[in-house]
Amino acid sequence: MKLVADCGKITENARAIVELCGARGVKLAAVTKCVCGEPAIARAIVAGGVDGLAESRLYNIRRLREAGISAHVMLMRMPLPDEADEVVRLADCSLNSEEVTLRALSDAAQRRGAPHQVVVMVENGDRREGVMPELAEPLCRLVLELPGLELAGLATSLNCLCGVLPTVENQQRFADLASEIETKLGVSFRFVSAGHTNNVRFVLDGTMPSRVNHLRVGEAILFGTDELSDLRLPVPHADTFRAFARVIELQDKPSAPDGVCGMDAFCRMHEWPDLGVRRRAILALGEIDVAMEHLTPARPDISLVGASSDHTVIDVTEADPPVRLGDEIELACRYTAISTGWSSIYPELVTKP
């Protein structure tokens, strides 16, 4: 099987999101973790005019740097103290919430002789990373005191653990906290970073708090979608990634199982309606390769039946022209499919201009 990224379309998406957000004073860090810091895709994004990149793994940032990409890079996943030297060498900026780590970054930045930007993470309801709001100011003061560090801003994140949705109210609460800390410390934050793709809708409807000036955006640029809001964004392309897999079996079979059914190979329960005998094809593609539930056959006359580790079953009864043994079937990919597939060792990864 193979996964194909259309870099030209990704550049056009990036340009559209940059223009949309820029018109309202919001800059972007384009998140490339979904494609493991794929250099060709990162270059396509940078060509669209983003202000920088954002990554969650040092491995991916190292890959970007070794490919010669010099754009500003923000490390989103908070580093460990023993990673400090590599963090200041590879990343321009990092998100942080731990005093011990900040002191390690300070030491590393001094050894390197170059400042490292720090953005303090604040917990805003989703109960994942970040200090509680009342602890943000003391941590910001510490960053200002530590040599080698620059206090670049404040950031928060929602949706990711508990599914707490961004609202006008919690976005404003975060913006007010940023303004309060700026006033108390006599600073102006470069980044007041409110979240990710799901926050773009506030830019669209004009309800983004004025103090928010930054978002960390991946899905909107790479896929043109916001699946959490089921929102089609005003970007030109939602067909930027495709999967292709070949047919290894083609048989007529009853659609209903014969026997007592329990959980499948991935501990999932299913219901199998009896649709009679159907023409079924098996693809050389499975859950080990990619998260199958996030793929959709590109042909409307083909439907996905299910998948196990190494095999995917599709219904091709209505296919016109008929599917043949050895045919390559095209499937549309959503974010989760690419984030699992691009990190798998099995698919062939293709980036086309």
C-alpha cells in the first residue's frame, strides 16, 4: 500500500489559512506531527507563508533540521530536563510548565550561548498539560529571572484529553489571564496561543478575543477540515492525502457471519446485517498499517466492510466498472488515518509536488 500527499494542494491550504487568520491579527505555527516532520510537506507548508512550524517530538524536529529547514520551530510537547541540550539546539521555542525543566533549559541555553524562547502552558479546563491559572504568573516571573531564557508567551490547549471544547468564554478567560500577567510583569507576549484547528472557527465568526494572536494549526492546513466541529473550512482542498491498496482476493460471500460472534481481533464488537450474498474484495491493507475507520473508498460504488490486522474487506457488488483481482483501490484519508499511517513502517510514503 502507499500513502500519497499532494504538496501543491497543502501549500494552497496553508496560504488560505494564513491569509484568513492574518487578516484578524492571528499568526500560525503549522503543526507537522501528523506526518512525522516530513521535510517535503514542511517545505510545502512554509511556502504557504506560515510564521513557523510546531512539533511534538524532538525526533521530528531533528529530521526537519537535517533536511535544511531553518524555519522557527516550536516544541509543543513539554521536554524532560535531560533533553534540555537537544531542545535548545533544535527548537527555537518550547512549551513548559515545570520549574526543574526551565532551570535545565536555562543551563543549556547558557552553555550554547544563545537564548531559548519559553511559552508557559496554562491549564484551562481539559485537565491535560499546564499549570493552574493562579500559578502562571510566578512561573513567568521565574522565566524572566533565569539567564538564557526569553519569556515568549502563554499557551493553552483544549479538546485533547477530556474533550473540553473551546468556547468564547474559556478563550476570553485565557486571554484575560495573559493580559493580567503582561500588566503585572511589564511585558508584551509574542505568543498568546489559544489552541489549534478547532479554534479557527472563532477567527471565522469574529469572536476570537483580541489579545489572542497565535494558533498551533495542523489539520486545517493539511486536510482543510475541522473534524471536531464538523466544519469545512474556507480553504481550497480537502483531498490532500490518499491511500492506495491492491485487491488480493475477490469472491462472492454471504454478508452475515456463520457462528456465535464475539470481539474481533482488536477487541471491538460489531453488528453484521444480513444483506445476502455480496461481492467482496480484500485489500492488502490493515489496522497495523493505518487506522482503517478513518479511510473512505474514493469510489461511491464501493463501501468499507471492516478490517483486521492485515486485511481490509470492501463491498464491490455495485462497482461499475467491476473491480478485478490486482486492482489498486483509492481511499480518502482523514487526519487520524495519516497520523497513524505516516508513522508506520509498512506503507510507501509518497509526496508529490
